Amino acid sequence: MEAASSSQCSYSYEEYKETADWLLSQTENRPKVAIICGSGLGGLAGMLDDKNVFPYRDIPRFPTSTVVGHEGQLVFGKLNGHECVCMQGRFHFYEGYNIHTVTYPVRVFFLLGVEILIVTNAAGGLNGSYSVGDIMLIKDHINMPGFAGQNPLCGHNEPRFGVRFPCMSDAYDRELRALAKKTAEEHGCGSFLQEGVYCMLAGPTYETVAECRALQKLGADAVGMSTVPEVVVARHCGLRVLGLSLITNKVVIDYDSSEKANHEEVLKTTKHRATDLQRLVSQLISKL
Ligand SMILES: *[C@@H]1O[C@H](CO)[C@@H](O)[C@H](O)[C@H]1NC(C)=O
């Protein structure tokens, strides 16, 4: 099992450094922005100019991706004239990766000199006023795996990355969110832009009706199976974060409903609105 063999309990500073130094020796790009592309949102990487592509399997110590719809490569290049690095295909906890492996790339980005992390994902809408195809700016998160002891910062704290007890009340950068809102309005995306709370569950099962109702009561607007561990690690090492969820389905909160969540549906919807989301990110980057 590929995933299991590349899972590790935790990594030393030197391991992240080895990966980062190798990348710095292979590319002349010095990105300040890293983008993690969610399910079906890998098209962003295709928008980069002057690309430098590194399949995960070629990068020393880098984990590899297994899920359908996730290409596994790191793409360096210019988006609207700005150097960035795109992670095309992320690592999910449900694939069997250790939580430290899921977040491995974020510390590599930090060591590359990245200052801003943009995370995107496909999520289920819990908020009754959301429509399929809406883009939700993440205002805050609920780290459900963290409640259950799966926090990527558990274990030895490496002070070269950050402090033992990092603040999370300001996880999603206020200025970046304001900029994203302004950009969306300027480009006619304001009508389907929402702002809300993302709740992460470990997956891979979709939520039961009772779970969805519970999450709504907790104040979550969207639910998904990613993003939060990467954001926690990014904030620990001082990166500014912007998060965007594409609402690809509405969760089932009615026992009489015959609707069922399925991954193919998610991928299909994503294709449709993904272009808008990708364009939004690209326009936003030109303003940083
Ligand atoms: C749902 O979204 C709307 C629009 O963003 C917001 O006003 C509302 O507080 C959210 N939550 C609930 C429970 O409706």
C-alpha cells in the first residue's frame, strides 16, 4: 500500500528541509503564494505560465496521491504575472495518510519562502440559503478530527516552525477575505459568493441525516473532508490563509429525501463552476 508506506508519525525539520532544498535547486521560481487545489479544482495549475512541473513521486520524501480526480504534482509558474506554486492533488486523511503526512507540503511551502496559502475544496452545503455552485469564502472552521485527537500539531513542537499553542481565532485572514469579496464583486461573481464556517469530518463516508442536523446546530455552513489540517499547520508557521469552498451538493437533512450524496456528482458540478473559482483566484493574486 503506497499510502501506508509513505505515512509517518511525524517528521523532523531536516526532512521538510531536504524536500524544500531539493525543489529550490530544481526551479528558479521563488513563489510567495501556494495554492492547494481541491477535488476537481486542479485546473488552476493549468492556468500557470512558464510552468515547472514536479510529479510527487519525483520529489524527495514527498507523499503520493491516490484518489480519482486528483493528479499528483507540484506546479510552479506564474499566475497573472505572479509566481506561485500549485499543489495539484492533495492528501486526504481518509486515504489512510497520517495527519502529519496530510500536511507535509505546507511546511515545505513555508521553507520555500511562501507567505500566503490559498486552499480550495469541494464541500457540501449545510446552510439552507446556499445553492449548488455557490463559492463560500471560509470565515472560520470546526476541526472535528481535532476534537477526536487528530490534530497535525500533536507531538513534539518544532519551534523553527511555530509556537506550542498557536492561536486559531484569526485563522482565515481578514484582509484577504475582504480582497476576495471585492474581487468577486468586480468580476460579477458577487451573486454566488457566500461567507461561512467550514466543518471538516474525516470521511470517507458522507454524513448521515442526524450528523448534518448536528453540524448545522454547531454553526457550520459547509462540510468536507479536507483543508483544516493544512490550515492549522499553515497558521502555526505564520502563513496567511485564504480558503474557498465550492458548494458542489446540498447535504440531505430530510429523512424522506431520496437524494444521495455521491462523488461523481461532486466532480460533475465542480467542473461547471470550477472555472469561476479558478478565475477568481487568479484575479485575486494579481492584486496581492
Ligand atoms: C446561512 O447563510 C446566510 C447567508 O450568508 C447567513 O446570513 C446565515 O447566518 C447562515 N446561517 C444560517 C443558520 O442560516
